[in-house]
Amino acid sequence: MAFDKNLDKCLFSEVIEFETTRITVGVFQYNEGEKKLQLSRENRTQDNEWTFAKLGRMFKDEAESVLPLMQKALKVM
């Protein structure tokens, strides 16, 4: 079965922005299935555009900022 964007529901999404990066915390549900937490990172290019990047490791300030959003997201799950 191929992925169908129309079946993917975003139940929660909040973004925390830093100087050159932003992290999105979201809860998604595909085709009425189990709700899942998603973390994603975007980096700002020199042209001031946002581009997707692997989340990978986080600095302490990023983790401290993301944790409260994760707690909010868990309430939706």
C-alpha cells in the first residue's frame, strides 16, 4: 500500500524556533491507526529559506525547549 497524504491527519503540531534551526513536535495518525509522535528539524539556509534536516542530536537548550512541547503532545495521544 502506497502512502496517501490524504489519510495522514495532524492532530497536534507546535514549532520552537532557534537562531538557525527550528524543531517541530507533532502527533500524527495515519488511516485511523495508532497516534504517533514525530520530531523534525529544519535548518535556515543562507537565502533565509527552511530546509529539512535529520533531527539527530540536540543541544541542551533545544532539548529543554522541546520537552514541554512533547508533554503537550502526549496529552493528545
